[in-house]
Amino acid sequence: MTTVRVLITVGDVAELITPRHPAAAPLRVSASRIAAQAGLPANELPGRAFTVQTLSDGDADGFTLLDDPRL
């Protein structure tokens, strides 16, 4: 598993900082997919850290929220 952080969301696009993608060149993925997999609203994604099951140069999938304040 790999840890990623959502930098910002614009519309349905979330920009992620990952070990392969620095803030200057973030990975862009669907915010609604992250929200659905992690179980929280898309507007709460920025600033949050997640683990992902798969990470490639062009995509990430299998998002799980780290440090869930609701628990």
C-alpha cells in the first residue's frame, strides 16, 4: 500500500501528491471515485491522506482514508 494526499479538487478532478507525483506535477484522478471508495464527501478530500492499493504513473485506485476523525 502507498500513502497519497489530496492537494486540491477542481470540479470532479482531485490532484494527488504521491511518491511518484510531486506537488509541481500532481496525479489527477476522479474525486468522486476517491469519495466513493473512502466513504466521505468529495468536498472533504483536500488535505486528507489515503492509502491506495494500486498506483501507476497515470492512475491510483483502492482509496482508504487515513486518520478518519469520525472514528
